[in-house]
Amino acid sequence: MADGGRVKHDSSSSSPGPRRIRTQQSPGSKARYSVNAPGHCFRRVTLTKPTFCHHCSDFIWGIVGFVCEVCNFMSHEKCLKHVRTVCSCMAPTQVRVPVAHCFGPAGQKKRFCCVCRKHLEGSSALRCEVCELHVHSDCGPFSVSDCRVCHQDGGQDIDMYQHHWREGNMSSGARCEVCRRTCSSSDTLAGMRCEWCGVTAHASCYIIIPPECGMGRLRNMILHPSCVRICSRNFSKMHCYRISENSQHSEMDNLDGVDTQSPVTSKETQSTGSPETGKQTLKVFDGDDAAKRNQFRLVSIPRIIKNEEVVEASLRAFYIPDEPQDYELQSYSQQGLFTDDIINRNGTPDNKPIFKDTVSDSWLLRSKPREVEVVKIYLGSLKVGVTSVTAGKSNTVESIIKEVLSQIGKQNENPADFNLVEVFMSSKQVQRQVLGGQEILLDKLQEIRKTSLRQMNQTRFYIEESRNRVAQVNLLLGGFPTQLDREEYTHLLSEHLAVKSHLVTITHVYSGQGAVVLQISCFSEAERIYMLAKDTSISGKQLYSLVIPEIMQSKLAKGSCPLLVFVNPKSGGLKGREILYSFRKLLNPHQVFELTSGGPLPGLHTFRDVPHFRILVCGGDGTVGWVLGVLESIRHKITCREPAISIIPMGTGNDLARVLRWGPGYSGEDPYNILLSVDEAEEVQMDRWTILLDAQEMTEDGEVNGFLEPPKIVHMNNYFGLGIDAELSLDFHHAREEDPDKFNSRFHNKGVYVKVGLQKLSHTRNLHKDISLQVDRQDLELPSIEGLIFLNIPSWGSGADLWGSDSDSRFERPRIDDGMLEVVGVTGVVHMGQVQSGLRSGIRLAQGSYIRISVNKPIPVQVDGEPWIQSPGQIIISAAGPTVCMLRKSKTKQKKQSGSLKEGRSDSSAPSDGGQ
């Protein structure tokens, strides 16, 4: 590219158009312009490849464009005067409430970095697990803590939630809410979207949209952040949202000054200069901390250049929007720092062009000492107001507080009742420090700048009322032995975790799951227990600990029915993790629970006081049964006794999901459309069954001779099989245990089923001779069969209709809520294959509500796909109490939406097709 000129932001300019400022130039400098582009520093470039405008998203025809030297914002010349997008260096000024991000590895979709605006390539990209922030790993330290506010922290109280805007990375076809024109682009970072309600708009249009957010089409199923409270002072957002730490990317270790020897370098300055190119490359550190950690930025400059322009280039490399006159570069060596800067060594007082050929290649960017400084003071973390004060060498924090109170009309208030709080808004963690009353604020500013100029750019000062915050942290600890009482769990906590009884109270005991909930009134004690529990085992079982939010029932909107989401990330290969990420973005992350972290109990406990809620289970039929089982065991402890359950099928068979119309398996449908389908689904009742397996030792003549093992009780939702059906499931189960990594797709899993089935073709079994059957206390004579199956739903073996659709006067038409099981036999593997192909149905034997089976020899059995070898004895199947409430997808096809209404989730959007 060839350079022609530079356009720089000038807030005092009265004309929005570019105006030339004529100055004497060095060979390395460019002509300067000023436009109304916040924080940008534009220069004119010659385009050598197809380029798109970041303002209007249109192709830039011709060979001339304007690019920001800080954030790479590209623009037509005609669009310069209309640009309203803030430069990355100004991002800290746009933060309303500082909230840290939860970084994880990026997905597979094409995305653009929100800092440097370039395309994300390779494995070094990161994304926030809660919002749509995507960055390169080396851009991460320059992003700020502007994630979504998903809860009230401690005593905070937010009256109105505003739109949370994020630029770019939108779905194709998204339309502007204001002008109705397309505002998305797959070629560049363009357009704005609210991450709560999903409304989309152009960067020049969104500023006229009313600030209050109504949460969009999904408002009734979103857990509103004003209803959630959590004291998170000592816990990271990863802990608060229960995001598994093993999903973190190794590149995250480079964020926010973590010790590393890997330099942070600028992507556009990787080449080392040579005399032929007339360029040289400098290593620049932004403070003592970066120098100690060897974290630098490479700055490429011409060999003939003004000293001020070298400083300006260094400031741009660190995304610092200040004027270069206030900074200097100091030579740096591993032995120490030198006070002589570039101007003293190589320059002249009037900053005439110089030729630097002998300077060091490592430099420290320093702020020049200042006698006074104007400091912005924010009026409380949750207030928009801001005021400015002048800090000098004699101004203490106490005098600053008095001056601020005088400016805001509270001069009669006692300054001792207020604190000045330093807040460092790094992308990964928000750090707060209360300043002492006698500290000199100017010295504090100089100390921060000496440590890191980047840190200073991301630091704010708030004036807040000083009040004693009452700590109330709720932790759920699990992995204890089951079926103990409160005193026994208290003893275990005291023995293994040394809990302090005057600070810790057991509020809930879930003995069936071996879990307790603790309410802790001290932050440091809560943090100690949380970390210690993760390293503690009892009876060979690892404990787990989770931070549990509090849902304030009184603040739930009338008619709201929040959705509790359970995701099994091990189901569906990599799709489980992607659907988990999508639901955390679409909903409140406090209502999305990963089943590998404590199972369904943490979510059900969190929602225990919510009067009406629904459940969405993302996993296979086994996962659904797991959730139903835990729900049944603690039903008496939750307010909503019958939450309706919907399914995203991510298993192999997914028979229950097929019956309820959720499909044979998840294949990448739009998660937003899935949520709309859940909202519109109809409630149906489904029977559940209890199976009592009473294994007894049999003599040779068939007489019972005592108990072989304790009775076992399991619950059934779909079907129960004995014989060849269970034998195939058992062989598949063994194959999966030997090499679980291979079983990550439905296609492969079904292939293994076919393989094990073919291996059983030559085997003969006489199941009818090994068991006897009673249905509703009537003996039933069995024909010659190899498998016996009891059906609760009209789908078996990945969608096969085993009962058949033919009418039969002997039997009633099966339903999932008729209180009866269908008893079907199969003659062998060939018969099962014919049923799977739709050529035959099974042998109808009976219908009934009470089943008794006598087993004379060990036999394979399976319940909802979970197989084992059952010892001889009695098996009794009976109804498991009341029916459960399930959600069946509506048959009505919704009108398909376009663009932003489909993805945007704005209030005016119409229903979609539900992902069909």
C-alpha cells in the first residue's frame, strides 16, 4: 500500500468534513486531516485487494480508502464524516457497568476480532462464553470488561436495564430496526446488535433507539438479571456461571499480565526492518510490569521520522488515545532503565526530522511527570453521571471526595461516609481497591502509569457510599456419601473441610444425591471452602463445589416462566459444547447448567422458589431420564411441582424426542428458533414406571434359595427389554467403554449396532423357556421368542414402530399417558432388522399396568438403553406414581422470518419455523 495522508479525530472541529492542516513534514510523516470519528486516526491508503467499508459495509470501488492506524477501521472517503463507531482505544470510555469476560476457545464460524477488526484465523482466537466478544489472543489484554450484566452483585440494585450493544459478527441478512435495510456483513465487522433482545441496527442508526431493553421475543423465558443476586467479590465470572475450567484455552494464560515469556506483538509489524526497506522495528514496553514479563509490542517506523511520531506510533500500538506530547520513550536494557530518551539522544528541541541509525531496539513508553491532572470521577458504579476534578501534588483523596460532593450538591454530607474506589477494568477480571483518605491521588496515577500505561487507560475512579456489605455466599457441595442426616454431613464438613461453624450454615440437605448447600457469611471463608472442596475426596469420591445464585422470587415479572436449561456437553460430539455456548448468549447464563458439573441438582436447587418454570434438556434419552429421576426425588422441595420438560435430542436413539416431535437428532438448527418452539410447545402427560429387580438364588429345581443380592429399583421412561435386544445394547456399551472417543456421532453409533447385530445371527436363544410372565396378575404363555420388550412410548430402537399401526380389537391404541405398557416379542436379530426397516412389527403379546417376570437364569436386560446382566429372581414393573409433564412440539408451522427478525429477536419479530 502507498500512503497519501492521515485523518485524525478532532472534537473541536465545527465541520464534519475533512480539512487539511498544512505543516512542514518529514519524509516519514503524512498529511493530517480531522474528522468526527471518535478516537480514530485515519490515513489515506492505496488499496491492493478487494476491501469493504466498515461503516456502510459496501465494497470500496477504486484504489483509495481510509484506514484507522489504531484499530484498522476502513472507510470510504464519503463515509468519513458519518462514522460514529468508537475506536478500540476509546472502548474504556464506553463501559457503563464493568463486567469481566469469560474467555474460552473460539468456535468454527467466521468471526472478526472486536479489537483489531481483523479476521480471526487459527487456534489463537478467543471468545467470551457469555457475550459475542471475539478477539485474537494477543488482542485480549486490550479489550475491556464490557460483558453483559447478568445479576445484581451483592447489594447493587439496577432500576433499568439498557440495551447491551456489540458490534459486528451478526447473522447474514440481519436488518436495521430503524431503516429496515441490511446491516450485517460477512466481509467485515459492521452493524450493532443488543445482546439481550437481539435488535440489530446500523452504527449510525442505533443511537436513536430508546435505551431501555425489553428483552425481546424471549422475555418470558429469560431469567431477568434484576431477579438474580450473587455475592461474587472473591469469585471470577467463570466460577459464578459454573463454566468448566477444562474448556479454557491455553492462550488465555497470556491475558491481563499473566506471567509468560511470550511477547505480545502487533500483527501488522512482524517483519524486522532492513536498510533496503528504510524501516526499523522497535520493541516497546508500556511499563515496568511488561518489562519484567517480557511482554512487548513491535512498532515498525521509518528510519527518518520525527521523535513525536515515534511516540505516537507506540501509543497506537497499545491502544492509548492520549496526545504524544505527554509521553516519552526511554531506552531499556536488561540491566536497568536509562533516563535519557529519544529526544535527548537523537533529537533537537524543535523536533526536526532526524535519522536514527544507532538507537536501541528496546524502549519503555513513559508518561512525563505532571504537576496537575484532570481526573474523571464516576458517581457510583451503577450511575451514568461523571464529574471532573483537578488533582495536584497536595490534593489527598479526602479533599477530592469533598470537592466531588460539592460539585454534585451534597456538600452537607460527611466525607467520611464516602469512598474513592479505583477500578481496573481488564477484560478477564474487574479489580477494585478503596483508596485511603490521606493518599495523594496524583501519586497514585503516576504509580499506575509507571506499572502499565495500558492499565491506566483501563482504570476508573468511582465515588461510592461506604457501607458494610453483608456477605452471603451460597455454595453447593456434592460428592458426599448418600442417605446421611444433617448431623452426619456437619461432621464430615468439620472433619474434611474444617468449616467454621459460626460463619457457615447448612441451609439444605439433599441426602439422596449426597449434597448440601452452605450459606457463608465471610468471603474469605467461602473462597477457602470452595477451593479446598475441589481437592478433597471422601470414601474415594471427589467432592465438587459450585457457587449458587439466589433468584429473588418477588422481582419475577408477572406471567414469566423462565427456562431452566440442562446441557450434556458429552452428547452429540462437539455440538453439545456449541449449544451450551449458544444458550448462554441467548438467555441468562445463570439459567444454563452443564450436567458434568454436579448433574441436574444445582439447577433444580437454584429454581426451587420459582413458582412457574420449564426445563429444556439437551442430551439423549438417558440424560432426560437422569433429570426426571432427580426431579422426582426432590419434587417436594421445589415450589413448581410439575415443570414441563422439553428435549433437544443429542443422543443415539432419541426415541422419546421423536415421540414428542423434537426430531431424530440435533443437526445444527438455529438455537433461537428452538427456544421459540419450546415457548410455543404444548404440555402433555407421560407415564413413568418403577422396576423392582429382586435377584434371588435359584436351586436346580427352580426353587428360591435366599437372596443373591439386595433388591434394586430403577425408573423407566421409554422401554424395558430382556434377551436379544438387551444383549445388543450390552455389546454396544462394552465397545463404547473400550474406546469412547470414537462414539461421537449417531451415524458411527448405529454402524456399531449393525456390526454387533450381525455377530449374533448364528446364536440361538430360548428366552420363553428361561422366564415366566404375568400381566395384571394373569399368567401369559410366551411363544418362541428371543427378546421381550415392554413399551411405554410408540418408538423403539431409533424410531422403529415395534407395536405396529394395524388395528387390533384385542388391544387399545397405545398412548404415552394411558397407564399401560405394551408387551412385544421379537424372534431374533433378523426380526429386529425387519422392524427397523419398517417391513414387520413385533409380536403383540399383551397390554397391562402391572407386570411380574420370573427369571430362571442370568439374562441381559436394558432400561432406556442402559444394559446389564440380571441375576435370576423376580422383576416387577408398576406405575411410578403421578405422570410427568412433558412438552410436545407444536405441529403448526410458523411463518419463516427473514434476517434480523429470525436472529435479532426484537420485540416486533414474528414467530419462526421453530428450527424445522
